Amino acid sequence: MRNKLFTVAIGVCAVLMMTMTFSADANAKPIYKFGGGPAGGTFQFMAGGISTYPPVKDINEFRVLAGASGGSVENMRKVDSGAYAMGVVYSGHVYLGLNGRMKNDPKKYEKVMAVSYFYGAPAQLVVKKGGGIKTVKDLEGKKVGVGNAGSGAFANCELFFTHMGIWDKIERNAMGYNDAAAAFGNNQLDAFWLFTAFPSGAVVMAAQQNDIEMIDLNAEAEASGFYAKYPYFAKLKIPAGTYKGVDSDVPSFQDSALWVANKDVPADVIYTLLSKIYTPEGLAHMVNVKKTAKAMSIESGITGIVTPLHPGAEKFWKEKGILK
């Protein structure tokens, strides 16, 4: 049923004009397009979960339709332009875009405003146990899976490894997580990078084929001033036992996947949507759509947000006592 709902929603979105709102006639409901991500990815499930929640579908004043997209960076740009009313974007991209610091793109994306936190995506760096790789700098001259070209994983790998002075000193292999795990298992890679929720199926697969270790990325981030330069990253630990053979906590860092909206979307639209989703029933629906949504709660509502909130969100989170 879930997949059927998503297929219907995406199919309808495909025929919409690329504008923030679209009405067939003067009496039609405004339609707000919600940019998700690649079909089957977590971004798409989050956007689709909101648009297919029955109390959201029953709103009389407007409609929300989720559509597939290229992911975080595309969503940021299209939300800013008004092509999407809302989208799922990493907090880091919102921050960098607002400040004109996107790679090879000095434009300031000032119309993208945060609505709420969805979930955290932590950095994970997998190596073979006993292989001699203990730090990121030990990767020099090694073959490393760095994520799909154009993905958030690739972008954050490039960001961190460049900061650490290692990006141009490794043999980079741009590939998806499962392909990287397979290549790692076949000794075609010395390490592979992920930027996703844990446990990752790719790491589980790698741990079944080899004895693995995971690098403490937090220690290197702290020592190098990474957090000061990129304040949207937050520290965390991947708990011991998450993966076979990794028997102690692994410190790392994460970015936050956020619900964002164009600043011109009416405040009452955002407030209404938050009021529907952030209820026990709404949050249960989101978890049913994608277990990653367990990270969503009133308490975590503005986690990882370091940029301005949309006025509708500001009103909602102040009423909930989360925002002072």
C-alpha cells in the first residue's frame, strides 16, 4: 500500500507545472510541491510521507504533492527559486547556500528557510581490521569508495577530506554504497565512506565478508577545526555492536536532513502542516512510511538547524516551548 501511494503521488507530480503553486482554475486548491529525492531514497519517503498522510490530504485550503528530485542540492535551489514550495535539504547545504559558500556557486540562496528536523545522517568510514588504516591521513595512496558523484555522501566526503588535506592524495572511486561494499569485499577498495543512517545494509554486508573497523572521525574533526568552519555538523557516536566485529562506540559527526520551505509560502500553511504531522498519530504514520522517522519528535524539532526558521515554523516551535 505504501509503495502504491508513493507511485500515485509521484505520478501526479510529474504532470505538474514547475511552479510553487498551481491551480487549474480560480476555484481550485493551491498545490504546494514538495521536493523529495531519488525514487526509493529516504528523502523521497519523507516528502511522500507528509503528502500522503490522510489529515494532510483532507486539508480543504490547499494540497501538498511530493515529487522525486535529484536530492538535497537540487531541492535547495528549486525551493529558493519557487519551483518547489518545500523540500528535504541537508542543514549543511542550507547553511552554505545562505552564505554563498556552495562549491563553484557563489549565489546566496536566501529564500530557503528551515521548518523542522527529520533525521541525522552520520559519516562512516569503513576499513579492514588490521589493515594499518587508523586515521583519515592513513588513506594517502589508498583506493577509497567516496559515494556516488553528485550525491550528498560524495559532497561531504570531498568537503571533509579536502579539509583534512587528503582528497587529492587518494584514489577516488565514485560509487554507491552496495557497490562499494562489494568492491571492498573483493579487495578492490581499501576503505569506503558513507553518509547515511545506521545501521547501513552496505556496512552489514561488508562486515559479513571481512573483519572491519571504523575510523574515529570526530577526533580528527575536532583537532582540525572542522566544527568551527562548518557549524552545522554535530557530534555523535555509532554505538558498539551496530556492526559485526565493531565492539566499541565509534565517534563521528552528522549532518541533519531538514524539512525546508520557500520564505514566500504562507506562514499558516507551514503551521498547519506541522500541526498535523507533529502529533502522535502523524509521527506514527511517518515511522510507518520509513523507520528513519523515529528521529522525529517535538523535542528534536529544531535539532541541527543553524539558519533562520520559516515564520510558520517559528510560531509552531515557540508554542511547543522548543524555541525561546
